[in-house]
Amino acid sequence: MLRMLETFTQLFITSRPHLELQTRFANLSHIEITANHTDIQVYLESEISANSRMSLLTTRDTTLKAQIINTISRKAKGM
């Protein structure tokens, strides 16, 4: 009975790139998902707007919002 269930069971695993899952699981398919600069920018703009404190700070300093978005986007490297 257990052998029969194995053919119908599917497992979805997510991890950081540094983990070696290929050696632990047989027949593992690999799909790489990365965020691009625009994805990160849209997300950060949304978060800054939704946070009243951040919104206030970035309104007072017109360059701060761009600095935050550029710095985080650059350091995220697709994560």
C-alpha cells in the first residue's frame, strides 16, 4: 500500500540557493525564481506608502525614498 501512495505524492520544497537539496532527494526538479529590480521597487514603494512613519520620513526628505529603494534593490540580488 505504501508503494502505491508514493507514485501519487508530490512534494514542493522551497529553500535558499546555498542548500544542497539535489543530493538529498532523488528526481528533484529545480525551478529558480528571482525577483527583478522592478518587482522589488514596486514592493518597496507599496510598503513605504503603507507605513505611516516611513511615508512621513520620505515626504520630508525627497531623496530618502529613492535611496532606500536603490540600496535594497541592489543588495537583494534577486532574492
